[in-house]
Amino acid sequence: MLVVSDRDLGSSAVLNRTELGPCLRGSGATTLWCGNCGTVLTEGVDPERVCDLVFRCPCGAYNRPIVRPADERAGPGAQPPL
């Protein structure tokens, strides 16, 4: 995910990750990680359905999903941070 400044949130809805687990869980194939610390922010989501949301990690970073056309993805799901 792309880490963004709180000044760049605009009118986006912000979902906060808590100690209870990811912000969102679904039945899709994609997991999204914090671009700052690698914490799992969503599990089983469709990136195209969350592209207008911002996810706030417990580390304080605001994350916006980076959505690419399906034909550019390297298989199902996203890759974890290195």
C-alpha cells in the first residue's frame, strides 16, 4: 500500500486497524499490508472495491491501496513487503 500524509486524505473514509485484527476481512484472494511497517490491514479483499478507502495502521501510517488492472497482477493476491 502507499503511505499517505493525513493532509492528503481528502474526503476518503478512514478505517482503523485495532488489536482485534485487520480492518476488513472477506472471501477474496488479496491481503494488503501497511506500507510502513508490514502489519496486515485487510485479508481476503478485492482491491478494486477498497480503492477509495484509507487504512490507518496502529503504527500511525495512513495507507491507500495501489490498484492495478487485473492483467498486470502477478497471480492472485498481493505480495508481502520485503
